[in-house]
Amino acid sequence: MSLYTFKIQEVSAPDGYFIDPAVHTFQFNIKTDRVEQISYRYTVANEANSVEISKKDLVSMDEVPGALLEIRHVSVKTDADGNEIKEEGEIFESWRSTTVPHVIKNIPADIMC
């Protein structure tokens, strides 16, 4: 056998970054790739996640300053009767809306789910 196939996939990423779910395949042929060391370069673009949140007037679509907004993790559980029970966690971020959207970057995975 002279042709070897390998696959590489990112399976986890640091908090606040997206995972590249793609499977990247590469091959080496030991008969034709006659070098002392064979290498393959795979670069993952570490793109930080981000979200832009704004409070807008429904009619004019202008930003509405003054609203107090919060982001917190909410877990949903089902009781024995099949009813959903929502439990709110700690506040991750809070702010008062202004005339420009609020941008949050590098949100931890447990907040994003």
C-alpha cells in the first residue's frame, strides 16, 4: 500500500470561538512523495462568536435608547408530566440600550446553547 489517507477535524474550540465542523482529508503517496519528512498544513480560522442586539421602534425602525437588557443562560427541563420548566442562571451581561446596537463577543459555549 503506497497511498495513505488521513482526516482531520476540529472537535473542540476555546470558549467564545466557533468550531470548524468540516472534515479535511489529505493523502500521501510514499512512492511518489519521496521526501524525508511529509507534512500537511491545516489552518483553522479562530473566529470569535459575536452577537449584535438592538432595541428598535417597530414603525420607524430607529434605535430606542433606555431599555435595560440582560443575557443569561436558561436551562429547560421536563418534569414527570411532560411540562417544561425553565430555570434562569446568572446574568452574563446587562446593559441599557442606546442609539447604536450592543455587540457582545466571545460568548462562552454554556451561554450560547
